[in-house]
Amino acid sequence: MQYLTERLNNVPGDTWRWFNTLSRDEWMIVLAAVTVLGFLCMRGFGSRSSY
């Protein structure tokens, strides 16, 4: 259980380190993916007729 807790506590730091290693091209891919995800979330997942 302690191992799992330590791993979960290290996730933000590990993620930040991974972001620091990205090149310019990789950042463009991340930007495109986040933009598409944001667009899909703003658009919604249901039908308008069900409101």
C-alpha cells in the first residue's frame, strides 16, 4: 500500500519532467490533441433534442 501511495504522489512530478523533455514538434502535437479534446467537450456528448 505504501508503494502505491508513493507512486501516486510522484505522478505530478513525473508528468512535469516528461513535459520538460518535449521538443517543439511534440508540443505542437500536444497542443493539437488538447485543442481537439477541448472542442469535443465544448460541443457536448448528447443530442440537443434530449434537453
